Amino acid sequence: MNDAQVWAGASGSADTSALPPLHNAWLGMLTSIQNPASEPKSTCGDCVMCAGVDRSGSSVTFSPDVKCCSYVPHLANFVAGRSLLGPGHASISARIARKAGVTPLALGLSYADIQRVVSERSQFGRSPVVVCPHFDQETKGCGIWQTRNAVCSTWFCKHERGAVSLRFWQAVRDLLMAAEERVGQHCLTHGGLPDEQADAVLAHRAGIQAAIARANAGEAVPDIEVGGESAHWYETMWGEWAGREEDWFRATADVAASIKPAEFIALMADVPHLCQAVADCGHDLNTHDVPDRLRFHPGDGSAATPEVLRLVGYSPFDPLVLPASLFADLRRLDGRPITEVREGNDVSQTRLDDNLLELLHDFEVAVPREQQVPARLGGQVPGLTISLEPESAQEQKQREQERSDQV
Ligand code: SF4
Ligand code: SF4
């Protein structure tokens, strides 16, 4: 692949990859993983999480007006520049025109944005308080699909192998986020911005990251920080590019496109552990190691009907749905060796066969006897945390009422 192809993301079979072209090319350069397949149960064009419990298996139902796009993506400068060339360019222009969270490094959050999200209770997938500015309300889809960022392209509500797949995608996400950050900083310093301005921009980014961390820990964003992002501050930060922000972002896309593969690899030289994590999680995806002892431990929100069990394990969005008739067998998994649990049964007839045990283990519905029950909420969306708690019946009713009022 030549340099132009890398940055255009053109590769023979990239169309089959879950990732946008550029991220796909990066992953191939940094690891031995090529064109990772998407998660087929995350049916984004016909969102499974909006379809109700019978189809999704989850007691959490998303609003089609938000889906999983309850998130304001951080777009590195060159990603914004590339997006300006695509079908969703109007949403990028509108975000730039807003000036909030717009710096030569990225389109991100402002202190005021953080303050607003924290003060209004937002619920992931259900509340219109936070909706991505690139979410197209007509198509109910992503306006910048081909240039969406690392977080968006590695997030799925459902996974073929449950927690094993989730860990793989999180490792890919962390690696690609590191790439976005490094290439964005490279564009900042090679785009012709004076050093003092570049330093101020990086200091602002560090301040925003600290504010997000504090907000996630329950601290309010002080007004003084919001006030610091004044019109004067904005003009100073942008310098001679003020008023020509779109030109800047397009220019950074050109700077990024001029980075040679060897240069890119050098930019990533300080994060070999992130490459290794992807390789390790990729290896796990291709292996099936079921512990010798398992304890059946469905989490909060699990439910049973006369026909099915909906067992919440690693994620409330992706319960394991099994025939209700298996319940008695599952309860026999009490931490004893599997051979003992199966004793007296012909293994070919018992329903606790290897495939079922793998599923239970992958989805963390059954855990190794000695293992603490893993955290089951959160941790899926980096950045500003939004409540993932299932809404109450009253909240659900209120949301439905609001929706019918709008109609
Ligand atoms: S990943 Fe998002 S859009 Fe796709 S099916 Fe899941 S909730 Fe819906
Ligand atoms: S960029 Fe696209 S995928 Fe990401 S949150 Fe926005 S609309 Fe959703």
C-alpha cells in the first residue's frame, strides 16, 4: 500500500471491515489484524436496541432519535478536516460555527458543554439531552460514517462473544484513540501554528480532560473555567486562523496525509503496550478457555418468562437469552468441578455441554468460582460518563409522553 492509499484508507478488502478506512489501515500497520469484521448482532441500520425486549433481549430500550449516539465525539483536527470533504460536512461546519470546544487541535467539548451535561441528567441511548451533532435525524444514522472516530467505530451494543469481544474492541479503541491523539498533535505542530499558540491549545486540552475526570467523579465545573473560554481567549488561541477555522482543519488533513507509514509507526513508538493488548485480545477471540469450575451468577436485571431466560452478564444491553427449560441445569453450576456437576449424566445428553459453558463464560453469566463478579455497568464509553442505569417505569412513561407530545 502506498502513502496515498494509507491515508485514503484504500485497501483491497477494507469494505468488509468494521472500521472506517483510515482506522482500518492504521490497525493493519500497527498489528497483524486486518479488516476486523463488524458485530452482526449490532444491526445499526435497523437498530436492535430500539426494537424492544423481544428482539433485543434487553430490558433497556433506546430511543430511535438518539440510539447509541448520546455522545459528542472528540474529532481530532485532521478527522474534522477529512469530514469536511464528506457527506456530513454541514454538521462539521455547524459545530465549528458554534465555536464551543473548537480548537486547532480538535472539535471537542467546552467547559460549558461539560457543565450542561453534568447538570442535566442524561441517560445513554434514551435522553435527548446529549445527541451527537453528526446524528442525522432524517436517516437516523451517522452523517460522518466513513470518518467517524475511534470511539464510535469500536462501540457495539452486542457482541458475538460477549465480554471477550468487548475487551477486543476496547483494546482496538484505545490504540486508535492514541493514534488520533498523536497524529492530531503532529498536525498541530506541523501546521504552522506559532509555538505559544500550540502550547496554549495543548494546555486547554489537558484542562478539559481534567474537568471531564472531575465531572465523572461528581465534581461540578466551576463558572470560572466556563468564563475562561471568552471571545478574546478564542481569538488569541486561533490567531491568524480565526475566521478561517475550516481552512485550518482542511490543512491539517493534508498534513496528516503527508505522514509516511514509517513516520506514523515512529509516532506510535511509545505505546507498544497498546499494540500488545490488541494482539492479546485478538488471540483470546480465537480461543475458548473455559475454567474447570463455574458459578452461575446472573446479574441485576435478569428476567425469566415461561419461554426464555434473559440473563444479564457483562452488559445490560446484551443479555444471554436461553430457553427457560435450562434453568434447573444452570443452577447446578455452583463452583464444583464441571465433571462433578455432569456426574451421572451422559455428557452427550446433558445440556451443560461445552458450547453452552463457553457462552455462559463469554457473557459472564457464569464466572470462575474464585473470581469476583465483574463490574457490569459503565466502562464502555470513554469521556464524559452518562448514566447507563436502566430507567424507571415512571421515567419511561415520561419519555414516551414527551415523544407523543412531539409527534
Ligand atoms: S450499535 Fe448503536 S445503532 Fe448499532 S444497533 Fe447497537 S445501539 Fe443501535
Ligand atoms: S459520529 Fe456518528 S456514530 Fe459517532 S456518535 Fe455521532 S452519529 Fe453516532
